[in-house]
Amino acid sequence: MTPAKVRLRNEKHSSNITKRGNVPTSTRIVRDDGYKVGPIVLGVLFFLIVGSAILEVLRGAQFGGL
């Protein structure tokens, strides 16, 4: 590229340097969906974690300690 083209592109986009990070809300994607996982998946995970903890406590009590 010639220096004239580089200079024209530089002048065209030089104002973007001061606007960095200030994106208007109309172009920004705002996602307010709430939870990323559904209540059923959350319930299954809770059941697995709490159930395994209870089984470990019962197994420890049955075999006499940790």
C-alpha cells in the first residue's frame, strides 16, 4: 500500500481510539436469561452431590471411621 492510502485510513479510524470500550447499548448484546442451566439439571446435580455426601457419611459410620 502507498503511504497516502495508509494516511487516509489512519485519519478515518483515528477517532475510534478515544472511543475504545464505550459501545452504545443498541449494539451491545445484553443477555438477561437468568440461570444458564435449567431447574431439572440443577436438581439432578444437587441430588448427586448431596446423595454422594450422605452415602460417604453412612459408609464411614458403617466401617468404623474415616
